[in-house]
Amino acid sequence: MLAVAACGGASDGVGEGGRPAPHFRAGFNLFSPAQDVELGRQSAQQIARESPLLDDAPTVGYVRQLGARLAAKAPGHNFPYEFQVVATREINAFALPGGFIFVNAGVIAAAKNEGELAGVIAHEISHVALRHGTNQASKAYIAQAGLGVLGALAGGDSDVGDIINKVGGAGANMLFLKFGRTAETQADLEGARIMAAAGYDPRDMAGFFQTLQKQSGGQRVPEMLSDHPDPGNRVAAITELIASLQMSRTPVRDTPEFQQIKARLTGRANAATGAALRSSAEPERRGPSNPDDIEPGARPAQPSAAFKTFQASDGSFAFGYPDNWDGLALRGGESNLVFAPRGGYGEIDGAVYVTHGIFIGVVDPASPDLERANAAYVEQQIQANPDFRVRQAPEAVSFGDGRRGYATVVTGPSTVTGVVEVDVIYTTATRDGRLFYLTTMAPEDEFARYQPAFEQIIRSLRLAR
């Protein structure tokens, strides 16, 4: 989990060149938008060398025109969106950082109408706008190098090539070609907004995925469904969103141009073009097979058995913590503190990221009732980190001084490394009616080794009465 300044959820940024801000935060990222473009261009060039790009001016021109119409409505950074068509019958499309989007000819052949094709392209544009590709690469790099590298990278001295080589090599890397379910949900909903703004019906996007799902029953799953895992009920989620969108009364569903291009690719109008399509011509996929399953390579030192004491300057609370941990005051001073080992925390763009250690501080409660205030605080943390779930419901606990409180266990993939971590959120009331919180966190496979230190911290806690 991370400091409030960098929590997930709705975006608080602004777009460029009159573009709106994305509706989701771009996520942890070591790269600048300019580096997204540099990296995407390198990867696109390699894909162009390895994959058969379609040499059919009418088809490519049509896809580029449709893509430009949708990209004009993309939120966030003003990336130089470019569109290519891959001459393969495989049903898939993919987006590289910086705006380089490839659509397999098989997608055009499988789509029922222009709206469905627009939905696929809008979905891929959203992956670019939300910077999902370099977010994946950033998590993979930090998982291997450790949080200690954040200081140098945050200064803008990061070497794109060095980072990518460390996580599996440049080019058509799996990190850029496959996303987890959270990223898919975001791309669905951001893509739906793009479609509506461009005059299309967002339900066509969900309809295309739904059609593929039905066609795959009992047979090999189409590559597109493998690379774009269903985050849930796409149709229901998009339908719910539509109620809040400004939709055209007569959205574009199909056009003669789409049907003409589809006929060219299926061979009905142009046998030469249809015959040029190959099977199994997907780009070579390298890197982690699952970008959400990244094993960390650099681990902080284990908690020391020797403790030292921290006491708030106003005397409101005190506790002990391992003497090989650092203490950091975040925004809010002693109302928002981090204690963690070196290599277990780092800072970039004004946000502190923590993978091992504790957050501790006080906030204004949502309710004078402690149970309700705790529930609201836990829900706030879940909303800020949408991949996290409550593993163990709040339980009443007593702190070292006998004060009543609650402990709630939540788990989810680290925003920084993608590795599953276990967080225990402790809360109680202060003498002036505020909510005191202490959150312990460690990767799931290390939690047992950190738990004795966490328990000692809780036993040592003293709050003013």
C-alpha cells in the first residue's frame, strides 16, 4: 500500500491539449510520458520486423482513420497514436506504450459491425492513455531491483533500455501485451467513454468480447480472450456506465466502409488480400507469462530484535520499532508516519511507496462510533487500492495499554511490485476523539517472518488517556 498522495482510484490529474483527465490514476510508473513513446517506438519497430504487417492501402487507411477518430477523444497525455494492421487471421489487438496500436486483420473479420471494431480499438487506446504497459514494466523492475532504486529513478536519470533489459528485454514483451483484470476493467470503462464521445455505442465493445466468449465454448480460447481476461461481467459494467454518459441519439453502429473492408479481408471482394492473411502470426511474446505474478528479487533486511522508541512530540502516542528501520514523516507530519527497513520503501513524484513496514498516524473519524469509524476507514483504504480485499473481517482487540480497538486483515497485489501482500489495519480512538491507525504490511511469503516484530510493535503501543 502507499501514501495518500499516490493511492489508486479516480484521477486527480489534468489532460493535455484540451484532453480530459483519465477517470483512473495511471498507476505507479518510473517512466515519463516521453519515455513511454520512446519505449513503444522501439517495441513497435521490433514487432514490424517480426510480424507480417498488412500491405493493403484501403484496409490500413480505414483502420487509421477510425483509430484517429477515437484517439482524438482519448484522455490524458497527447500521445502520437499510430495504428497498424497485422496480416493474421488470429483474433487479437494490442497496445504498446506511447500510442502504438496493432489490430490483427482477424479482428476486422470477426467484428459484426464498425461499432464492435471501434470498441476493440478504444479499449487498446485506453491501455495507452492509462499507461498500463509502463506501469507493468515499473512493477517488474522494482520487484527485481528493490525500492532502493527509486531515489535515482525519480530524478529523471532512469535508463529505459537498462530497465527493460532487466525485466526481460525490449521489443514485444509480455509486459506490454497482457494485462490483469483491474487494467482490463479500466480499459473497458475508459474505452466506453471514448466510444460515446466519438459517437459510438459502448455496448458494441462488450458485445464483441461476449461474441468471442460464446464462440470459444469448449474449444481453444481465442488469443484475444487470453490476453484480455474478462474482469467480470463486461456487459453489465458498461451498461451501468452508459447511464452517466452523454450518448448520441443515433450512435454509429455500422458503415458501408466497414463492410467493404471486411469483405476485402474475408476474400469475398479481393481474393489476393484474403489469401495474404496468415494464421498463428502473433508477435513473439517474451518476459513474464503473467504480469501480475512477479517474484521480488531484492528483499530488505529482516527486522532487528533490538527495538528503539518513538514518541510523538505532543505526547499523544509512543511505541517501539526495530532499530534497523527508518522513520519518515509524510504529509501531515506526525499524523502520517512510515517506519520501514531500507529497501522496503521509496519515493517518486511526491508519493512514498512501502512494501515492508508500517504506516501510523491519526485522522478525523467518519463517525463518533469506533466500530463504524473503523469500517469507514478500512473501506477508504480498499477504494484507494481497488485490487485489495478484506481477508479477515474486523475483530475487537486490546492494545498494550488495554485500549479497545479493531484489527482488519486485507490482502492484494502490491501497487509497486505486483506481489501479493498482507496488511493488517489496527484502529482505536484517541483521547481527543480522532481515529488512530497503525497498518502493518509485508509480502505474503514473508509475513510470518515479520509478524513477531509487528506483534511487538502493537504490544509496545501507548496512547495518552
